[in-house]
Amino acid sequence: MAKDYRAFTQDISAYSAQLRKLAPEPMAGFHALAKAAGAEGAVDAKTKELIALAIGVTQRCDGCIGFHAKALVSMGASRAEIAEVMAMCVYMGGGPALMYAADALRAYDQFAEGAAAA
């Protein structure tokens, strides 16, 4: 059964919004950390986002895969860039990483299709 990452990230976003209301300080802290870590610096933002996707794959985090694939589409990352980073994940993580690397490519494709249709 294929995962629908567009629907998946929408669902997580809805529940994250509830968490922001119920626990505003910790959630604000998390978002500030994410913004600071992803900011341009010695490493460009797209490379940082590719790293975040790779970590999501190796940690087997479906939500991470969805949100970082979506961000990479909006940043103009190519399918070839995603594939090369996924190859590194498989190299370092073996079979389990391969399963999630395939999911990351699926997530990228789903968001890219949505961006093309918009």
C-alpha cells in the first residue's frame, strides 16, 4: 500500500497546530530551533534540507520524510539530487534505509506532481 505523503503531512500539520495551542512554549522553541538550524550559513539551506531528509530516512520517520521532501520540492531540488542522497542513506543504513529511501522518493514525486499541477 503506497503512502500518500501529501495527506499525511496535512494530517500531521493539523495535529501540530493543536499542539501549538496546548503547549505553546515548547512548540515555539522547537520551531525556533528548526528555523535557526536550517538557516543559510557555511552550509546552504538546500543542503541542510537534504541532510534533514537523509536523517528522516535513517530514523524511519514518515513525517520527517514528508515535510522535508515537500520543502525540497519548493527549494527546487531535483529528483536526481534526492536519488543521490538516498543512495548514501542505503549505503550507510542497509536494507531498512532502502525501504525508507524508496518512500522518500515517493514523497518527493507526490509533492512534485502537486507543484506541477498548481
